[in-house]
Amino acid sequence: GHSFNPDLIWKQGSKVSVPIYALDDYIRERGINRRLDVLKSDTQGYEWQLISGARKTILRDKPLVLCEVAPKALKAIGDSHEDLLRFFEEAGYSMLMVDRSRDELMPLGYEALKLHLAETGREFEDVIFLPPAGASEARLDGIPDQR
């Protein structure tokens, strides 16, 4: 396994090489024309690289994005959680942080989350990036209400 936490690295096993694609390239090369509704990222510090490679798709489709933000791991590979947060802020997303101590979702502004990440020193935080108002509703037009 890969992790910036040495306790999580497998001591035994084998290596497997796999191809890596930017999501935008993968979608384009395969002619996928379906809308992306949800994107889940738990990439151990490679969050910004994943989001950068999905930039066009995210801006076009405005999916809900569930993302583990790992500031120390991002920094270790030369990226920054601030770049990640800036992208979503500029795209009009709002966000919720998963507060595990209270078992609830906590709305946070971008500056508050940056400060929280800097002050707590936690290895990661789970963040839900919510698409701009109207993006989700537009996607549901024409679908009968199931209530």
C-alpha cells in the first residue's frame, strides 16, 4: 500500500504497475458523454493532481465532490491544499467538513478551513464540495419526484 504514514505501508507483497490517466483525458479518449454526478477522492496527498486532471469535467458537470484533504501529504509531494481549495472556491462550490468528534457535517468557509487545516495539524480532513446553487437541481429536471 502507499501512504505517507509509515505504519500503513505493507511490509510484504508485490508491486503492480498500472496506467494512470487524467480523468479529462480518459473521458475524452473513450468518447464518454455522460454527466459526472459524484467524484470521490482518497488519494493520500495526490488530491490536487487528481482534481487538476479532472478540471474540465468538474467545471462542465459540476459534480458533488467527496475529498479527503491531506495537507502534510500534499506538501510532501510539492502541492498545496490551498490550491485545491482555491479551485473549488473559484468554481463557486461551497463545502462541508465531516466533524468526526461530533459526528456531523459542518459548513465552513474557505478561509476557516484553511485556518483549521493549518492549526490542527491533523493528517487529513474529509470535505464535501457542494456544486454551485442550481447545478444539482438542473440535473434533476424531468425526473419525477419519488416522495
